[in-house]
Amino acid sequence: MLYALAIILVVLWLAGLVTSTTMGGFIHILLVIAIIVVLVRII
């Protein structure tokens, strides 16, 4: 479940970079949340 959430967040982050429609720091916050979710799952 957490991996699916992390994958979705990374895809949204990549989509934001590709389309160049960044909403401030929101796109990078998605990446940070995805990394945190993966780290919590590993730990």
C-alpha cells in the first residue's frame, strides 16, 4: 500500500517536471513525501 502511494507521488512529481507546470514547491514536496514513505516502509 505504501509503495503504491510512493509510486503515485513520484509519477505526479515527474509529470510536474515534464509539463513544466510547477506549483511552487508543491512538486518537490511530493517527491520528499514519496521518499519518506519508502524509508518508513523499509524501516
